[in-house]
Amino acid sequence: MKLQYRGVTYDHIPHPVKLGNTSKAGKYRGVAVNYPTLMTDVPQPQMELTYRGVTYTTGQDKKVKADKPVQPVATQAQSTTLEERLRLLMMKHHRQMVRREQAMLARVDAEVGLPVTAATGFRNHIQGLTPSPVWLSCDRSSVAMS
């Protein structure tokens, strides 16, 4: 059978598919369906193709060399100093307090009737902001630590 695809004509020779006697039964949307089993795999055609100037062959098994196992490289674990840990802990605590304050401002805005977005960009517009007394009420309770 002659076929044509994008201006290229070729002969299509379908390989015969051998079906087995047994079939697998199943259901599709409540209806019983039988699926015949294949006796052998359908052979794929071997072709030499070119894609963007690179030639490759289809339909044949590729023999790949086994990879050599990579030896683990001993690296020294990066140790953080006590000062670095304390700095990270303080920054985390500061971020939590900022989030609590923003949540409180958003709730107050909602109670007053302002849009919630009015409080979300508040902190970003102020440079060099010093801690306010509101932070004392935003901080976690020492009782919660027990």
C-alpha cells in the first residue's frame, strides 16, 4: 500500500500480528469486554533517520555499557557556629512576629471595613522600621513554651 506523508511517499507493509487463543476479560463502563492476548511482540521497523542533521537508527536494541559505580567523595560537613545559629533563630523569630502583626492588622482592617489588602503591603513601604509596642502583644506567650 502506497502512503504519503508531507510529500514523501512510502510503501507500508504491515506486520501480521499473531493473537493467542486466550483472552483477558474485563469490564468497561459496566459492559463485559474481552481482550485478546498477543503471542509475540510486534516487530518495530528498522530505519535510519536524520533529525536536525543527526542520524540515528530506530527499531534495534541499543547495547549500553554498564556504568561504573561512583565512589563516594568524603566531604566535610558544614558546621554552623553558635553565632550563626543564634542569628538564624533571631531572624526566624522576627519573621514570625512580622507575620503575626500582619495577620492582626488584616483582621482589624476587616473589622473596620477596609479591604484586607490595605494591611498586606504596609511593612514593605517603610524603611528602617523599629519594633513597635504592638509586637509585645504579637509575640508568643512564655506560657506556651512550657
